[in-house]
Amino acid sequence: MKRVKYACLDQTIHFQLREELIGHEAAARAVKDELAQFKAQLERKRSKYKIIEETVQPDDSIILKIKKQYNDYDCGDYLA
């Protein structure tokens, strides 16, 4: 029998500019808002996570590298 002892996701998420928004500044602001909502959702769900890297691209989109808890499994020392 197998049992998952520890589980952790390693994700790279690209928050891209939305083309339907008029003006570059509005699209860049929407990206920052979407990222803030994503982080707030992690906090609300009480997910364990660690942001490895947050990089603003030349077009003002954002690439987020994150390690986070998978479901309710223990993360062990993945997030240490």
C-alpha cells in the first residue's frame, strides 16, 4: 500500500496583460490587482506557500515562482 507522506506543488504562474483593457497602465494595474487577489486567496485558504521569485517583465506582466501546499497534505521540509 502506498501513502503520500508529503506533497508540495512547484508552480510558475504568468500573470499576463489583458488585451481587452484600453491603455497599458490600466492593463498593468489589473495584473497587479490579480496578483494581489491570488495572494489573498492563498491566505484565506490558509495554504502554506513560499514565493520563490516575483519578476516584473518589460511589458509589465508578472511571473511568479511559488511552492505551495497541495490539498491538505503535509509539506514536510519542502517549504523550509
